[in-house]
Amino acid sequence: MRVRKPAVAGYFYESGREELLQQIDWAVKHELGPKALQMPKLGGEALGGVAPHAGYMYSGPVAAWLYSALAGYGKPDVFVIVGPNHYGIGAPVAIMKSGVWETPLGRVEVDRELAEVITSHFKEVEDDFYAFSKEHSVEVQVPFIQYYFGDVKIVPIVMWRQTLSTSRELGRAIAKALKEYGRKAYVIASSDFNHYEPHDITTRKDEMAISKILKLDEAGLFEISSKFDISICGIGPIGVLIAAAKELGYTNVTLLKHATSGDTSGYKDETVGYASILFYR
């Protein structure tokens, strides 16, 4: 069995079980956090949403918003987690079809059945274990999933080819696969927003990008990010989520929380933007 070992435990989040549980608890209760483990439902069903993937000390309170919101809709069978491939290792679009992911909170199993169905609808995605070896964008979501939902399966996907067309094709493939799969699933687009600019500039740029996401306008998101140099590392995964949402009829999008690393660290000269955004119907 393939075991994907943690790459950033002890760096992006605590490496001990109890310390990690305490760290997520801290994120929930933080002044920028949701304060509640389960929030009231908006609409009837949730598809998933956008969550940040920085170190928990920076983005954890914002990430907790999405998971607290999803907890209100109940436990799924599987999370499809789509993140950017920051290192350019492996396939342009990589999936892990089988095996387990290990964190300090235990192991989660890859949902082989759903991974196979997604692959059948998008031939360009490759089963590439190596692509995940260093990548943190999927990894940092897994302890939150374990904390909130316990034993659920995952389908990890990372993209270094983050074009509009690839995002749309993968998003539609995931939508078709979820229809066939027929069980409860959430889709997470793992992304931070603008990088390494002063707090006010990051906030302004993020708000421009978020406005396009709230309108389910993936083309507009790519366009505005290019025009105004908004350095969203997971723009491809966000495009995937928007395309899947439109295909499946999840037309409501709500910004749960937006902040920057300056809000959590106090250092506002070079900041990274974070947002939790819920997709539902």
C-alpha cells in the first residue's frame, strides 16, 4: 500500500497529535475564527468551497470557517481536494488513485472508486504519487478534515498546469464523476490569494478576485488576476470548483471570511491573503 507521509508536519502545523488538536482548536476560537465547530446551514446542500493552505498560525483561523460551515451540512463520504502544485514535480495534473495519507491525527484512505471515475472523464489527469511528495496544498487540509469529520476518504489532486481550459475540463469531469458516484462528497479548492505585498494592497487585490468567484465567473477571475497581477497560487483549483459548481447547479457562493497574514501575525509589510468561500444550493 502506498503511504503518503507528511511533508510539512512540524512546519506548517504541529507534528504531535495533541498539539495539533490544540492548534486547530485555537484556530476555531481565534478572534478571526468562526468560534463554533458547526455553523447554521445556508440553503439545502453544500458542494464545498475555497480554503487557504498556509501555516496554521497564519491561515488556520480563516480555514476553520469553511470546515465549520461544511460541518453544518453533515459528514460526507469523501472530500475531493484540488490544490496547486507549487514545485512543478510530476504530471501537469496529478491524482492519487489509491493508498493512504498519514497525518499526526492518523490515516485517511484514498477513495479509489471515485478517483477512477474522475480519471475516466478527464484523460489528462495522471496517477502520480510522486507529484504529491513535497506539496503542502492538499496536505494542510487533511488534519482539518480529520478534526471535523473523523474517518472519511479523500481524492487528492494537484495541478501545475493551471490554465482556464484545464480548470474547466477538470471541473466538469469532477461534476460528472460525482453524479455517477452518487454519494455525499465535498470539493475543496485549496488556495491562498495575493502574495507578499503590503496588507492594504493584498486586501484590495483579493477583493477584486473574490468578487469574480462570488459571481461564478472563472474566466473573469483569470482575466482580472492577470490584468492586476493578483498572485493567487491556486487559481486553477478555484476555476475547477467554479466549473463543477455550475455543472451541478450550486449557484450560491458566500464569502465566509477574508483576512491576510498581517491580521494574524501583525506584520503588514509583506502579506498573503486568505479566504474561506462556501459553495451551496
